[in-house]
Amino acid sequence: MKNIHNTKMLLTLSKLLARLPLPLLQALGWIVGWLVWWGSPRHRRVLRTNLKQSAIAKNKADYNRLIKSSIPAHGIAALEFLPHWMRPINELLPLVKEKRGWEYVEAALATGRPIIFMSPHLGALELTGVYVFGSTGKGFSGLYRPPKQNYLEPLMIYSRSRGGAEPAPANAAGVRILLKTLKQGGIAYLLPDQVPGNGDGTWAPFFGKPAYTMGLLAKMARASNAIVLPCYTERLGIGRGYRFHVQPFAGELTGDAEHDAALLNENIEDLIRQIPEQYFWSYSRYKHPAGAPLPPEQQP
């Protein structure tokens, strides 16, 4: 009973905080981003290392510019998730002021085939799934990884259940939910740069360095004959709204694990290069998860 009471209190408090003006939350997030940068040596190290590894910055001045814009973007993303999780979907849709490539969505919907939308840790990622669901009217399931902080999971489930969507945890039960949705002609939404656990992936190049890469998306696309659409939601500035981007998936998924993982990462890299200042460079993309084989360079 105590846990239920605490969950209700957390949901109530989160809904109240989510009603704060979005520009205020984003401005506070700008400050939080810099505070975390100066307060966490590990955060600084991972962000710097991953950005350098990408080779997106062509010179020192470009690198410094990307660092300075990425630092506050991390904090803004951390606070704007509250309204994106808690507010009603019909209030969030108008925040997207422009959409680019929507003709690819309309063409995919016209085929009657299921669709997998994939968006990396880029831009306003919590708004991306909301916008897809609210703008298509199709059955929808979003994959989520239960957070290490258990108290956050009720918020994630609440967010991903709005409007009749079905949340899918990153486990066997969640995979069954996603496949069921796709086989019914619906839509699945995944973050393809999440590091898979339990050996459920393949080492593949990501900005030139082996990264353990999910095989789930490729397997589901082939099993359900789904159309894959890479997408992201770009933050236009504090209080200025968002721009939704979507494009065709480049290349063909063949069923060969190494080929498909490399192709997936190439598509992710293409999205990131479009707005590198809004990618979560602090995400530990190159970690070695439990259950995974050694990276190629460490194998005997």
C-alpha cells in the first residue's frame, strides 16, 4: 500500500511540475546542463571522448562549438521530458511547428504495412514517439528500458500508455507486444542506439568504433514486413518549439546480423550528423554489456 501511495504522489507531483511553462523548464535545463558538466568528471570525459570519436567536428573551433552547444542541450532534454511525459497528447502536438519528410509517412501509411519508427538519443526524443502516435492514429507500441531508478518507471509507463498506446519493456514480454502491434498493422517506436543486454546484439562500427548494436529492429522488420522510417524531433530553441524530421531507411536489411547492424548504425549516424549538437554524446554507446562477446579488437 505504501508503494502505491508513493507512486500516486510521484505522478501527481510530476503532473504539477509538467504544467510549468516549457520555456521556463528549458531555461532551467540550460543551467542544469552546465552544472552537471562542471560537477561530473565522468560526464565530461564520456561526452568529449564520444564527440571526438565521431570525427564530426572538422577542426578545433568546430569541436569547441559543438561542445558548448551540447552541454546545455543535455540539461534541456532532461527537464523538458516532464511535459513530454505528463501532458495530454493533444497539448503536445502543437509544439511541433514544422515537419519535414512527412510525405514518407503518408506513403508508408497508404501501403497498409506496419511501420517501425526509429530515433536515436537525439533532440526531443520523448516528444518524437508522442508526435508519431498522435499524428497517425494507428495502434502504437513504444519500446522502453526500465530505468535503474525504479521510482521513474511508473512515469514512463504512464507516458507510454496515453491515448491507448501500449508500452513495451525491453524484455521478452515487450518484444511480443511490439510484434503483436506490427502484425496488426500498427506502429512500433524504438531507440536503435540503445545498447542491448543479454548478448542480444552484434558488434558493428559506429562512427568508426565497434559498438554493441541491437538486432531486434532488423528482426522485427523482416518478421512483420514493416517499413522502417528513421526520424527525430529537433529543438528549435528555448520556447520556440520543435521541428519533426523523417526520412526513408537507406539500404536493405538482409537477415545477416553483421550487415544489418552496420546498416542500422549508418542510418543512425546520418541522423546525428544533421544536428550533432543535440545528440546525447554522454550516452555510453561503446560499453561492453554483460552477456555480450568481447569486442572484435579484444577477441583472440
